[in-house]
Amino acid sequence: MKELEGKIAIVTGAGQGVGQGIAFALSAAGVSVVVAGRTEEKLVQTVETIASRGGKAIAVACNVKNSEDLQHLVSVCVKHFGGLNILVNNAQEVPNGLLDDVTDKAFTAGFESGPLATLRLMKLAHPHLLGDGCIINLASTAAKRWDMSGYGAYAAVKESIRSLTRAAACEWGPEGIRANVILPHAKSPGLAGWMEQNPTEAAAFQASIPQRRVGECEEDIGRFVVQLCSEGSSYINGQTIAVDGGQAYLG
């Protein structure tokens, strides 16, 4: 029997990259997955791949900045699969740039798609997660960089997600809900684009990873999410865990 057989999950930003890798790994572990994101074509491709592997998934087009879309997402999940056990908040618009260059619009979009969407979706999912629910929120090691230049707004948004996750773990832990944060390094389209545009910094970045490689979206990040959602991790709650080959020092 697969380790998460019969569980039901929502994964946002699942049309590509890390979110897609997590959706693939959860499905391989026996989870029925609702893949959510803005681009329906990409979501359909994710669903088709899962189906070709023998898994169950549906696509729900969703802009996480829209509260009505989030309500619809949870409603469709519960109606179609009969419940919700795992919530993965992955979707995020990234407000990168020097502080003088980050616009109010970009920072607001980062906030709305990150911590605000995370809070809204956690609250919507809360009643359905009671008893054995698991929340995985994605943040970033950006706040732990030796040089924060160009990453201040992004790190601020992601650090807010960490705080909300810790609060959820403390407030909802007595109700059987666990909430953790992962900080992944993976071969997502976003990271690939950044490495292409910043080759010198990218080379230094990869050299600073003790394992000297960037993680795979499914095999490294997705499989770790499966472990966090499994019975063997049932006492892991309120933690921030870097899944990055040893690069970040969180002490």
C-alpha cells in the first residue's frame, strides 16, 4: 500500500516547477490531487501526466490573489474527492529587485499571492483538515542570504509566510493539524531563468551548495513533502526546513 493512499491534496502553482513536482510525488504516494494555478493549459498537462501514471487529479484554474477563486478551489476539491487532508501553498508572485526599484504594485502582488493567499487558503481548508490534516507552505532561504541586496521585498513576503505557519501549528496543533514550511532549491522555470540572467551569481550560488547541485522538483522536493505528510513525520510541526542540499544555515 502506498504511504498516503486515500489522502486528498490541494497544490497551488502546480502547473510547472516545484508545485508540479510536489503534485507528481503526492500522486505517486496514492494521493488524489487538485492541481491549481492560473494557466489552465499547464494544469491540464500536469493532470494528464498524473493520469498516465495511474494517479487521480483534477485541474482548477485559480488566481490565488482572488478570495472567491480560493473559496471555489476548496469547494471543488471537497465536492469532487470528498474531503481534504493536505494543503500545499506554493504559488507566489516574486517581488525581486533593489528596494528603490520595487514598486508598490509588485510588492502588493507579492504580499497578496504569498502570505495573504496562504492565510486565506489555510482558513478555508481548516475545517476539512481537522483530525489528520497537514499544511506545507513554501518560503525561501532569501532572508538568510549573506547579501540581501535585491532580495529584501521577496524575503519580507516569504518571512511572513513562516510566521503564519508557526501560528497555525500552535493554534491548530491540538485539533490534529500540522503545519510546516519548506525552503526549497529546485530546477524550477523561475530559478532556471534567474541562473540564465545572472550566470556569475548563479555559478557562485551553486558552488555554495555542499552537494553542488540544485534539487529536482519531484525527486528531491516532492518526495520530501510526501515524507512530511506521512505517518513517520506525525510529530513534526511548526518547523522551517531547508531542502537545499545543505546551503542554508538556519541556526
